[in-house]
Amino acid sequence: MAIAALLVAIAGLVFLALAPRLVGLQGHVVVSGSMEPRISPGDVVLTRAVLPQELQPGQVILFPDPEGADRLVLHRLVSFDERGDLVTRGDANQSNDSTHVPAASVIGQAQLRVPYVGLPAYWRGTGQWGRLGLLTALLVAASVSTLGPGSGPGAEPRGRTSADRLAATPAPDRVVPRVGLPPVPPTGRPGTGARKPVAVGDPVR
């Protein structure tokens, strides 16, 4: 039961991470702790497109790294500077980001966090092959245990032994044919005494 519950939980998290794409949301795996404790590495954050005029302080937004690195940044919008650019900061950071972000470069606003489901991608990206291998082994073992022998629709119920199955099926030599048995004479005929009943276990001649 515990293994089945684990598989159901994993399937539910994957569904939560993928299904919102049908309504225009995009999923992104978080790879740093700059937004902890609300958002942790390995979480998947779903974002939707946002217009510059919809931006407000307090929103968690996704934008390209203004320092030129080929990566995306998920930080909170703190305020606007005198030019209208965005002042951002990670919740775990003590100071604002040094480079301000043009409003037109914002990719999306965070809508939903799905915890843990992005951990395999995070472990692969950070080279944590031991954890990734352990998770793979656990999932394989869980699948084998759930789909192994005895779990199909034609399997015998648990607890039923071979003796039970044999007892449910009569053996051919236990069936006594009635063909050829002599007729039993009627009792109480004049001149004859009462016929002695045949007891169970007596020899029949």
C-alpha cells in the first residue's frame, strides 16, 4: 500500500506540473535557493505571460538574467526606478538585484508552485547522480512490486492455498456411477423380514 501511495503521489505531482500547459501556463524548474523558503530548488513554477502594464510590486516574475548569462531568473518585483525599469530581489537575498530589468523583457508571472517534481532535472543539472540513480532504482522496484506476479485480474486471491483449490474441484474417483446397481426390493413384503439397512462403511456385495 505504501508503494502504491508513493506512485499515486508522484503521478499526481507530474499531472499538476504538466496539465496547466493546456491553458497557456509554462513550467520552469527552480535551480537556486534565492526565493526560499517559499520556492526551493527542485520545485516547478508555472508562469503565465504578463503585459508590462500589468506588473505590480509584490509579484514574482520570470525574466532573462540581465547580467547576460544564458539563464532565467525568478525574483520578486520590489519597485520601479525613475526610468520605469523593474527593481527585483530574491526573497532569500538581503539586498536588491544590482541590475534593473526592463519591463518589456519580463517573460511571465508565477502562478503556481509544484514542489519536488523537478528534483530529477535539478539533480541531473547539478551532477547529483547518486540521488538520481537511487530515485530510479526506487521507482523500478515500486513498478515491479505493483505489476509483478499475483497482481493481475486472473491471479488467485491471496491466502488461498493449493489444498483449497484441490478441495474445490472433485476428483474423478470420488464420483460413484449409479449404472448397473441392482434394484432394491420393497420392504414389508409378506413372508420376508425387514431388510437390514446398509450402514455407512459396510461392504456392498
